Amino acid sequence: MIDVMGTLRRSWAQLIAHIDFPLLFITLAIMTIGLATVHSATFDGNQRLFSQAGNLGVAMLCMWFVSRLPPQKLMGFAIPLYVLGVILLIGVFFFGVTVNGARRWLSLGFTRIQPSEMMKIAMPLMLAWYFQTYEATLKFKHYVVATLLLLVPFAMIAKQPDLGTALLVGSVGFYVIFFAGLPWKVIGGLIAIGAGSAPLLWTMMHDYQKKRILTLIDPTTDPLGSGYHIIQATIAIGSGGAIGKGYLNGTQTHLEFIPEKHTDFIFAVFSEEWGLLGNTLLLFLYTLLIGRGLMIASAAPTLFSRLLAGAITLGFFTYAFINMGMVSGILPVVGVPLPFMSYGGTALVTLFIGIGILMSIHTHRMLVKK
């Protein structure tokens, strides 16, 4: 009996050996709030709640698997994942399934996949591997090559069109390049070039993208059309007040005024029910998540690990900032979900794979040092 108990303890210790519990608890705290908010937002007999709980189970299994892979093995996935992602994006261009005017999915017969989600992980992996490879001889040309590696999938995703995902992929790629030592004078030059080319970029944008920017400036110009999302979301956030209307008591939510309330605009649902107090708690949890990720990045023993951990962590920040900004009316609506809160399977799996990578970098750091 003692031997059996000892074997069970050792087996359990091996199963959880690569789990970073502070990071896991923070993530699950946000996820719990997200599940409760999805339930309130849908209120459809718990169908989406159970579906999201199933998505969480799959996502955590992926997180556990990735956390056990040492960073050296993760490096081996960099080129294959990036190349596969680009090939699939090309496949979307020729054979993709079009939904609501956007061609973003590939049909596999039994299911559909969104290759752009893969690039959220493949991009920082590829660039972190690239800079690790040339760490001893980094020159300006390497930053140019890295930028080209970033721009190819960014342009392909933006062309679908999927500006939200393109921004997320572009941001995590930029974070890797920035952490790799991109000079500030180059960053300043890029900002100046971007500002100067704004008129040209405006002509290249789709009509719906132009409309979103114009609507951001004044949503009342089209209150029942393009401005409807922002107007209803800001009403919901404002009506929540200091302490909110209470769980399941959001009038904007349950009277169906808030669009996409269980996905992109779930923050409006949460704000209406829990008010400023709830938002403060949520922001605190996101701050803890980002802080823990940056701690892991700063303690990472290799350039690859530091770049990858830093980019993934700031990717979480970008997710949350863009979503809360667009729901609050300070950024255009670009279709970015709130991390660990919004309903969705593919995005949740991608997020938890990112958590798994952070755990891998943290728990394998002593092995790498040896």
C-alpha cells in the first residue's frame, strides 16, 4: 500500500512538474470570470457555457503538453510552424471559405481552421529562433530580414481581410524585434515613415475599415449602423456605475442591445454587471498576468527564451488593450477578443499554448543553465 501511494505521489509530481502555479492560478481566475460572463451574456440554457468549458479543457491539455517541451525543442518547431502557417495562408487565399465577406478559414471537411491563429505562436517562435541563431553577429541586415519575415504573413492576413488578427501577429513580431535590440533611431524613423504614408495607407484600406475609423471619431453619424456597436457598448459600461447592476442583471445585455456580447464585446457585459469595482479587479488580474510573464522573461537564460517570453507576454497586453479600447470607444472596432474572457475555441487554445510556452521557459531554466 505504501509503495502504491509513493508511486502515485511520484506520478502526480511528474505530471505537475512543469506547471507554474502562480501563472496558472492568475489565468484560471480570469478564465472563471470569463465563464461566468459568457453564461450571463448568452443565457441560452448553458449551451455556450458548457462548450466554452470544453474548450478550456482542450486548451489546458495543450498548455500542459507544451509546458513539458524544453525551449530547445520549441526552437525546433520554429521553421516548420512558420512555413506551414504561410502555406496555409496561401491556401486560404485560393481555397478559403468566405464568411461575412472575409476569407479567413480553410475547410477540412469535418471542421474549419483559421491559419492566422497559428501565426500568433509561429511568428514569435520564428523570429526568436532567427535572432538566437545570429546572436553573436547581429547586424542591421538581420533586422531587415526579420521585418520581412514579419511583413509577409501580416500582409496576407490583412488581405483576408482580418485587421484585428493582423495587428496581433504584427505586434508580437515587433516585440521580438524590439527586444532583440532594434535601435531607437530606427523605431523613430519607422514612426515618421508610417505617419507620412498615412494618406497612402488610407487609400489602400477597405471601405468598412475606413468607416470604422470615421465612426470612432463620431459614432452618432451612423447610430443604427457602423456606430451602433460603440454606442451600445459605452452605454453599458457607463450604466454599470461604481459597483454594477449585479450578476445576470445587465439590462443592455439581456435586452439584446449589445452586439457580439459573448465574444468581442464581452467586456461591456462584464462592466455593466460589475461596474468600476469589477473592472478594477479584472485589470489587476491582467496586470498580475503580464507581470508574471515579464518576470519569467527576465529570468530566462537564453536570448531565444527571453525574446519569446517577452513577446508572448506583451501579446497578452496587446490583446487586452485593443479589446478594452475598442469596446470603450477609444480605438476602432477591429474584432479582437478579450483574452481568457471571450467565447471561442481556437483563440483560447492559442492563448493557453502561449501560457504553456511561458511555463516551459520558466520550469526548464535550470536545466538550460546546466
